[in-house]
Amino acid sequence: MTKVSRALPFRFRLALWYIFIFAISLLGFETISYFEFRADLLSQIDTGLLSALNQAIPNIDVENNNLALQTVNEPSIRPLITIKNPYTIRIVDERGMVLDTMKDFPSIPFIPQTTLMRQGSSAAAFAFQIAQSRGVWYRVVTAEFAVPGAPRKNIVQIAQSLSEMRSQLSRFLVRSFIALPFVLLIATLGGIFLVWRALNPIIAMEKLAARVREDQLSDRLHYHGPRDEIGNLAATFDAMLDRLEASFNREKRFSADASHELRTPLTALKGKIEVALSRSRSASEYEAALVSMKDDIERLIGLSADLLLLSRAGSTDLSSKFEDLEIEELIDSCVDQVIDANPEKHIHVERIYERTLKTRGVRDYLIRVFLNILDNAIKFSGNEVFLSISVKRNESGDGGDRKAFEQSGVRRGNQLCIEIADHGCGIPESELSKLFEPFYRVESDRSRERGGAGLGLAICKEIVEAHDGEIRIKSALGVGTTVVVILPLASHYSHF
């Protein structure tokens, strides 16, 4: 059975489980209803028996030194014999000998009651029992009562047939068993409909996932149902496909651009080799050709190293290599390297630093970031660069006032903010969103001499994000460009 159920599709198994649980619940409800109905009917009978008992006791008197019921013609006893379900009454002594009866009391053996309950303020103590006589079941109330001049223990019993109650219970069971298949049928159809309707989006996801290929990523679910768990799953599935398509397109573009960038120096290198080998040359000519080839090889090595760094920065967890770094010292060392590399430009750097700030990261990687940004600032703006190091304070931090925050000496929940600004020609706003794409270069800077391969900012973005940071660029034509790098602050060291 288990193997068969596992072989069925999930929708069938879900529908079967729904039907099974519903059937068990319905049977449980019907069972509880049956016993509640039975208890209610029995309670009504007991109430009637107690009422009859309270009417019968005053009508018991002593006749010829024996207890006896008054005659039927007495007005006070009439309610006992005119109700729809007639009661039968008998009086017995403590040994069970019948002293008097009314309306053919059934031949039920007398069982002495050991525990009798009091009915309110009545002097009678009573107990209930169910007994059978000649195939008929009766509800019997037995009570002790006191009559002046009578023996000490006086017992009266009133019985009522349970035939009507059993008939009503039988009708209840018949109605339940007749209605049960129809209710289960309706529940089954409804359950199958609901399961199919609920799982339709998942079935659509399965079919769409089967169609997804590298060259066919544009299909989407376009689910228009309610924003419940299924709706959220469908939306997440479409968003995943969006990211997957963007990632594939980015990888395809990256591969094409990388191939193009590698092909150019390789083609040039091949051409120079063919020219050098086209005829016999002197040693000096071969030396000049080899020097020219060396430049192309170095460019290939640099491009390969950048591609390797770009792939590693986005896929490698660098946190195991993190160390505390004083950001002021790190950036100043980058500035010194840029100044030494461009002595002819007489670079002027204006610095505004908030002192003794540290971050955690990999030194060589962060040096690569700031060298690249500073090199771009010098390359495209001239000889003036503005540098700022500050703390970007978390406004939703600990909620204390500013004075108490400063007195604590420790910045909690804050970040380092490094700004590198120039006063160059600026970048068009339409280009800003593409600057971090690999191999992208602004149209005005496409030359190899100035623009490079277009990997620098892409590498910077991957490295900064690997340090749980963020990099942004603000620029305006004719005004200049500002690069903002935000890094986590090493709070255990950072003091005012």
C-alpha cells in the first residue's frame, strides 16, 4: 500500500489524505453527536421519571397496614397515567416483595440500591438503572420514602420503556449512514477541485522548469492569483528566472568581451611575430621586435590577472583572511603610490580625515580598490583630488542621545565612509548605471591608452561587496566625479 501510494502523483496523494482525514473527522463527529443525542434523550426521560416520582409519593398511603397506591380515579394521580409515554409504578419492601403495582410493572428483579441521591429538598432519595424485561429495555428510578405508620424502609419504583428512545436513535443512525456517502462524495469532489486549483501553479512551475534552457530563459509564469503562499512562490520563481536570465546574459557578455579583449593583443602579437619571421633580420631588429612583443604579453598577463581576480572576488569567502586595517594609513599609502607613479602631474591631494578609524578586510584587495579609484581620478581629472574619511552613523542605532553616545567612546552600528572626488569632465548620468559592468568604458574614454580594459570598477565592486560594503558613483558633466566607498567599521577599536 505504501509503495502504491508513493507511486501516485502528489496531487492524488494529497486528495486521498484530505478525504481520509475528512472521513475520520466526520465519523468522529457523528459518533459524538450520537452519544450526545442519546444522553439528551436519557436526560429527558430521567427528568420525566423524577417528575412522576414527585407526583407518585404523595399518592401512596397505608391501607390495611400495607402501602398502596391511591386509586386511579383520584385527581392527583391522573397525570401519571395520561401522559403520552405511560409510566408503570410498583411499591416493594426492603426484601423486594411487591406490595402494589400500577399499569403492569415489568418483571424486573429488585436490586437493592446501595447509593441513593437526594433530589433537592425532597425527602426521597433515588437512583437510576436500566433493566430488561421480555426483550424490552426500561429506565427505572428507585426511591426511598417515608409514610407515617408504614415500615421504616419504603421503596417505590417507576419505570418507562426505552423503546421510543431506541427508535429515535435508530432513525438517527439510519439518517447518518444514508447521508454519510453523499457528504463524503461532495467532500471528495471539493477536495479534488481544491487540490487541483492549489497545485496548478506548481504544475506550471514544473513544466516551465523543464523548458528552461540556456538559450530559452524568457518564459515566465505570470501568476495572477492571490498573494498567498502559492502566489509568493510563483513570484519568487519568476524573480529567480529574472536573475538567472540576467546572470546568463551577463556571463555571455562577459565571455564575449573577454574573448574580444584577449583576441586584440593576441592578434597584434601574432602579426608582429609574422612580420619578424617574414625575412631575415639583424639582431637589433629582432631585439626591437621582441621588446614590442613584450608589451603585448604584459598586457595579456595583466588582463588575465584581472579576469582571475574578478572571478575569485565574487565567489571566494574572504572573511577568513580579514584583519584589522587602519584606513587612514592604507589610503595614504595608495596616494603615495599614485603620486610616485605620476611625478609629471604634480598631484595635489586635499585630505579631511576622521582619525583612528579601522575596518576589517584583506589589505591587498582593498589597496587594489583605492589604487584603481585614485588612478581614475588622476587620469580623467588632472592633478587635484579630494579625499574624505568619516563615519556614516546609523540613525537607528541604540537610540541614546548624542552626548551620551560620544561619551561612550565607541561607535556601534556605524560604517566607514570614504569619498574620493575629482573636478574632471564628469560622466553622463545615463552611463552611471553601467560603470560597474565588466569591460564597459565610457564612450569618450574608449582609447586603450586612457580607458584600459574596463575591468577596474567591476573588480572594485566585487571586492567591496566581498567586504560587506558598498560602492557608489556620483557625477555631473563639467563638475566632476565622486566615488563613495562604504565599509564596515571595526567598532571594537574605533574611538572619538
